[in-house]
Amino acid sequence: MPNTAASAAARLSVAPMMDWTDRHCRYLHRLLTRNALLYTEMVTAPAVIYGDRDRLLGFDKAEHPLALQLGGSDPAQLAQATRIAADLGYDEVNLNCGCPSDRVQSGFFGAVLMERPDLVADCAAAMIAASPVEITVKCRIGVEDQDPAQVLPDFLEKVSAAGVSRFTIHARKAWLQGLSPKENRDIPPLDYDLVHAMKAQFPHLHLSINGGITSLDQAQDHLARGLDGVMIGRAAYQTPADVLLDADRILFGDSHRTTAVQAVHDMLPYIDAHLGAGGRLHQVTRHMLGLFHGQPGARNWRRVLSEGASAEGAGIPLVERALSEVTVLAA
């Protein structure tokens, strides 16, 4: 298994989530954990090649270790996009083989690629040949009427033969017809045991598990059973302090720990720079609404930011006013 900064950080990762894990979200998450691996939103290979790279791919150096997730199924395009990502300084490039949205299917990438492991292997081989950074794959256990116990090991065998040694497996099938992307995150049943069985069958691969994991306790359980990493999605976004504040100590043996209040203070220079560059406050603070989940004053914190951050001229004083509403329990 590669011994890279990204592979070491993948012991805990925050899932790539469309409309959520943008550069502002990732900067906040990095303040809460200095070890976990962070992912961009999925960006299509053509968008990387032809689009606004600063808007789509820009990041702060503080976000490292950081992975770019690509969508696509054309080996040449994916190779070109991967070279661009490596030149920009990403630590990893991840190929999306798990997203079930209609838009992704129509572009012939995402979860539909679970039905075409040979094509995924070709894509991965092209990406690996194009770049010095690690190439990884995020997948489902299967789609539609596939038998995951047959499909998943075949997928892992073929794609790993192309040179991929690290996979993140969302432990649910994806239904390409009849379920929305949101429903695909909840309705198909989880099969954690199958993912653990894959680790037993492919001990040389670095396997992370994803899907329905909401706490560090659950993450520890999966790691204790032998998996190499755990990826947490919605819980890390909606309740970031609950998931990320203790991650360094519990999962990485790092004594680093901050607080939600300190993270807000540490965000202020970043927010000020964003506003100075012409940005709007709500573009950053929308990712901060869950910081004080479960603490006294959390509702007022959310209310002040939700009601005021989109207003013309909203800035640092609004964030400070929202913070004054919060009474933080002793850490």
C-alpha cells in the first residue's frame, strides 16, 4: 500500500459532497482536524480541462492533505484532468464510481461504472500513467440487480490490477432507476460485513468504508475490525465539531485539539480575506451553521447567521454577534 500523506490521512476522511465540500467548508474542517483527509466536491474531467480552474479547483494550502474527486469515463480526458490536478498540488485524485444522479448517469460516469469494471481499469491506468500523485477509487457495492458478493470482488480485482491500491467503498447498492440521489444515500440497505469481507479477501488493498457512519465510536469499531479507513459524510458536515474535534486524538494519536469557539475565531481572517476579494459572507458561514450542534445557544447562532449573512454588507461583526449568542459547555 502506498505510504503517502493522503493514504495515512485516509484513516478518517470527509466524503466529497456536492454543494457542500467546497473550499470554504474544507478550510473550516481543517481547523477542526489537522490529520483527516479532505475531498473536493466531484468535478467532471471536462470541467477541469475547459472550465474556470480557480473557481472549480482553487484551494488554500492549509487544506492539505487534500484530494480531488473526478467524474468521467474517458481515459484520455481523465488522464489530462489528473495531470492538471497534480500540477495544482492535490495530494490524491479519486475517480467517482458511486454517484447515482441522473446527470452523472447521462454523462456515463459515477455508479453506472460499477457495471463496467474493465473501463474503470482502463481509466485508472491512464490516470496513474499521467500523474505522480496517488489515484484512488470510490465505489458502491453494486448497482441495480447485481449481486454485490460477486460484483464487488470482481471490480476490486480488475481495478487493482490496473494499479489502484486504495478504495473507498460505500456499503450500499445504488439504484439507478426509481430512487433519487438523496434516497440512494438512505434506502438501499447497508452491508458493512461485505466490505469487511473484501478486506479479508484483498488484504494488500487499503480499504475505507463509507455509508451511515455518524460518530468516531463507529469509526473506531470499523478500524478495530481491520479496515484501513473510515469516510464520514453528512455527519461531518452537519455536526462537524461532534465528528472532527476529537478525531486527531482518538484516531491519529495526535494531541492536537481546538474548540468550536476557537475555530470561529480562526475563521475570521479567512472570512475577511474572502470578503475583501468580493465574496459574500453566506458563502462561508453556511458551512458553519452546525458548529455548535447540541450546545446552549446553538439555535441563536444558526438564526443570526441564517437571517443576516446574505444581507448586503454583512461581515465579521455579524459572525461575532452570532458567536455571542452561544454558551459553550466546558470542553
